[in-house]
Amino acid sequence: MTDRQATPLLELDPDLGQLLSGDRLEAATRELRVAVHTLDPGPWLADRISGASPSHVGLLVLDGILAREVLVSDTVSTELLGPGDVVRPWRLHEGAALLQHQVRWNVLARSRFALLDRRLGVELSRYPEVNAAIIDRVNERALRLAVTQAISQLNRVDRRLLALFWHLAERWGRMTADGVALPLTLSHRMLGQLIGARRPTVSTALSELAKHDELRRRADGTWLLTGAPVGVPEPELERLIPIRRRMLPPEPAQERAVEPEPIAPDAATELEPVHVAGVELRTVLLRLREQCETQVEEMREAFSRTTALAQRSVELRDRCRETRMVRPAAGERDTSLSA
């Protein structure tokens, strides 16, 4: 459904005008107008928006929740979008992709969004402050995606889930007497798509979090965070995380021109021993123990296969020896018979 009457953009989202004041704010509120579309819950075919075109700036989500699903092979990765997000569900051109994937859009709750069309793009040239605010929204979304990617790389599913819930609570959470309420009815399957885990593993991890009174699911299907926020590395642990210097090798000319400087030993600059917090050290030890047990099991299987192959080799060698002994005896019998 589309609101045919153009609505002032800065009335729909006043934060976009935070860099304006006085007469310029009044003029921008009067001149920057957009059409508002309403979406009902269900699958959304973004390319069927009335008047949509790749030449438009994009879509500004005003309220509601949308999900963008990216399908690669048998895996689904989900991104949740809400008020303030700027999206472009269309592309300038569909280039050939070496990695085959599919993008699906779903409206999880009744939503509204503003169409930032070409006409608005022209008018934004007179108000670069509003344009900068829109670009900042795109940058915030990219940062949230990077945080979600970091969450998906945590070494235990329960840690991923807890970090994800606190990450979502930054946008949708509200304080209550019992903790931070997250008014989202996220299923176990969708949670798995958000953190990169299978549904059964997610169910087990949620049970563990509930047992430790860190997370509870309420009767209406929403969630309640009852523990302390997580995610900030401790100072001691930060020293163990190296800063990535570069990902590409130097150019040949640069490699010849730049010679490594010798490092002179200096007792004053000697690094202090690193002390890792107990909970993090326990996590590392558990991970190493699991890897060790896996490697021991693989070595046992390899030893069993090697033993079986050695036994088979002995049997074949004995059989060959018996065959060589039987053949000359048969030849002697044949000679005597012919005589």
C-alpha cells in the first residue's frame, strides 16, 4: 500500500536533520518530501515496488522489522532490518557471479518505508547535511554486519547467542524490573541463521543459558536478558589479539627498497607476561582439549587402518610364497608323466 500524498522526510525521521538548524532546517522540512509504502507480513518482492528503479537512492525503513536472507548452498544467513536502516533491494546491473547465491526478503512485522527516489536525490544536493546523515545510516548498517560476523566466529554457540541478544537489545531492547526485554519473537531456527549454527545446537545452548539464568524466553515468545552485558575484550586479552598489518605482499620494487631494521635487544622494552582472565583461559583450554581428543581419535582410526593393511600385506606375502612353492612341484610331476 502506498501513501500517494508526499510526506516531509524530516517529520518521518527527524534525526536526518540533526546537522541543520534555523531557516535551513525549516526549508529542508518543507522541500524534502517522500512517498510512504506499507508492507504486510510475508515474503516481499522488492522489485515490484511501484515506481522503484535502480536510479533511486534507496528505501528508508520507518518502522517494523524486515529480514534479508542470503542462501548459499544449504545454508541461510539472515540480517534483521528495522527503523532507520537504508536499503537498496535492487542493483544497477546483475553481473555474473562465480559464487551462486540467492537473496530473499521477508516482512516479519507490518512495516513502513519511505521511497528515496531520484527527485529527492536532486533536492539533497541543496542539503548535503541530510545526505551525510543518510550515508551515515548506511555506514551504521555496515558496522552492525561486521559485528554480527564477529559474533558468528565466537568459539561456542552459547557465547554467540548471548552476544547476539545483547547486540539486538541495543536497537530493540527496553529496561524492565526483571532485566532487558527484547520484544522479538525469534525462533530457534532464525537464531541459528543469525549466528551460523544449526537449530538443534541452538536449542541446547539456549537451555544452558536459561539454566545459568542469563536468558529466558517469556510466555509471549519474546526474550528477557537477565545477566550482564558481554562482548568487550578484557585488557589482558586484547594483547593476545594481533593487529592485522596487511593482507597483500609488497610490490617487488618496494620489497627491494625496504630492508628490515634490526631489532636491538633492550631489557627496558621487554614485554611483561600476559595474564588471561580465568573464564577466557578455561574457554581456551576446553577448546584445546576438544581438538586434542579429536586428533587422538583420528590417530587411533589411522592406526587401526594401518594395522589392518599390514596384516593384509602379510597374508598376501604368505600366499605368494605358497604359490611359488606349488608351481615347481607341479612342473616336476608333469615331467615324470611325460617320461
